[in-house]
Amino acid sequence: MLRIQQSIRPVNNLLSSFRLFSTTVSRFQEESAPRPTSSAPHGQVLKGINYLKTQTDPIAKADEEYPEWLWTLLEPKEAPTDILSRAYQRKKNKDSIKAKNFLKKR
């Protein structure tokens, strides 16, 4: 019995050293921006969007029926700022290739 209690004691000390975080929303988090409204009213036929021959043109839904991520597609993406990140290096290389190609055309 004494052997079991000794083996449990380090585990209890290990667990007590971890910090537990609250799952509630922080008061410092930014509030979400208001969602933009759709340019097509609910029930309007969206002509020219259908690309399948056998189907009819889609009908616009209410704004609440679309997923939340859809409204974030038009927001500009942040440019990578970390010099060591792969995304930053790729953007830098792509920009230099475009600049070299532009100069070759002239």
C-alpha cells in the first residue's frame, strides 16, 4: 500500500504545476464585425451562375441560411510579416520573379 501512494504522489505534483485556462470569452477579444448583407434578395433567381446543362438557375437564399465563413471571403488577407515563415519567402520569391519578367518584356 505504501508503494502505491508513493507512485501517485509525483503525478499529483505534476498535475498541480499546470495552469488551467477558463473557457469563457475574454473581455479583451475583439467583437466580430457586422456581417455584410447579400446583394441578391431572398427568392431571386440568379441567372448566369448555373454551369450545368440539366439544372435550372439557383435561387438566392436568406442571409441566415449561408455559412458564416462565406461572408469572410471578401475580406483582404493579411500579408505574411514573419521573415522566417514559408509564406513570406514564397511571396518574396514570386514578387521578384514578376519584377524580373516585367523587366525582360521592356
